[in-house]
Amino acid sequence: MALAFVFPGQGSQFKGMGKDLFETYLEARETFQEIDDALSQNLSTMMFDGDEADLNITENTQPALMAVSMAVVNILKKQGNIDLGNICSFFAGHSLGEYSALTAANVISLRDCAKLLKLRGKAMQSAVPIGVGSMAAILGLDFDKVTKIASEAANNEICTAANDNSVGQVVVSGHKAAIERAMALASKHGARKTVILPVSAPFHCELMAPATKTMAAALQETNFNTPSAPVVANVTARAETNPDTLKELLVKQITGTVRWRESVLYMRDNDVTEMIEIGAGKVLSGLARRIDRSIACESVGSPEQIEKLIERLK
């Protein structure tokens, strides 16, 4: 029996997230202040009381979600005296959540992580002009089937299976027209539903290639430590501990498939029986239940949930 800590990605954000933590815990206030200082931006005020449209801008969403996750981590460490790396077998995160996982595993400093995610958001947004790309969720078909559909729909454009989220939930990404063709083909092949995602860029496909150069240079200049517990990487769906390898995989992740379903199965096959989702929302807990209902899932993002977890892990 083993435990994994997992960290959410884009789509889990909501206006007001983290405010209850800020009002309850000194550790949360310190975390948000450190990130605000690192970015020279009052990100926390935007999260708590700003316009939702501003929060949903990718360069804000990415560090904001990490901020909530790391506020929870720091509360667990200091209020609960919990050494996360000592009690878990793996850390993992969905897309930008991998950066949160690396920070929780003491690979990257909080300040460096905030700066990297701000840059990542800007680089990914500027890689493709608005309106050129799109993403869509295909529900009811497996990953292999959607991969074939995406290949057929490409028609000399880019269309790839970008997120293998769970059984019957695969996201495609690429040129807008190709995504529309993929949705039509998926419906013909028995998809239960196809949904255009409200994102500002086509993430995790080759259209993001310009962002890889920016992030490779930034990551090369960032200090990475050996993780306190192995981190399951999105693009390999395997545990990694080598700092240089972890850097390389973050670059590959920008254009590569987020292999979340395989990552969860890998952790399950390595004795993980419980996953604790740290941060905003409960998306990953829902995905884990669809992947394998034998895995116990818990979302921890509110003061009440934190207190319950501290009491349980004492």
C-alpha cells in the first residue's frame, strides 16, 4: 500500500481560489506573497477578487494554480509537520501540475517555479496566433481510436491526441479546422460527446514548438535538485529522479501528450492505493476514479480538508 500526491492543471481554476487559505493560515499568506514578489505582480489579489477573464489568461492561470497547490503543501509541512516526500511513493501533476509536483518534491524553488510558469504561459500563448488553433474533448472513445481519428483528420494540418486523461476521455489539439474534422469523425465512430474546450491556445501539440526553445533556455538556467520522492512525468508515464532528465521532459511536455491515464495506472501498478489531489478543484480525483475505482481519492484544497488530512496523517 502506498500514497501519491497529485497536482491539478489548467481547467481547475476558479475565481476566489485560495482566499480561504489566505484568511486562515500564515503559511498560505507567506506562499502567495513570495509568488507575488517573484512575479512583481499582485497575482493573489487577482485570484481572490479580480476578473475571472484575467485569471483565465494562461500566463496567470498557470502560476495561480501552482500557488494554491503550494500553499496547501506549505500548510501541511508547517502546521501538520508532514514531510510529503517521506510519506509518499510518488509525486505527479497534470501538465502545469508537473511543475507543482516538482516544487513539492523540492526539485525547484517556489520562486523559480512561479517564474517558469509565468514564462511558460506567455510562451505557449504567443506560439500560435489566437484563432488558429483549438482543443476538443472526445468522450466515449479510447486513446488508440482517437489517435487514429486525429491522424485522419489532420489532412496536412496538425491534429494530435494531446491529453489521455482517463478511460473514454481524450483531448485533441491542433489547427482549428483539423479539430473540427476530428470531432465530426469521432461522432461518426461512436463518440458519446465532443466538446470544444475554452482554452486560448492548442496545448500539447506541435503548434507549441516555438515555446520549447524559450522554456529549454529558461530551464537550463534553473537549478534542479534530486526529488524527495520520484516524480511521474507526463510524457513518459514513468517515475523519474534525475534532475537533468526532469528538465528535458518538461521541454518535451510542451508539445508531447499528457499521458495521465497511463501515469495513474503506473502508480497503481507500483502499489499506490491512494491519491491525494493537492490544490484547487477535484478534477484529478474524478479522473482517477474513472481510471481505476480501486484507488482511494481525496481532494485537499480547503481549510477543512487540510485539517482532516493532518489529523489522519499524524
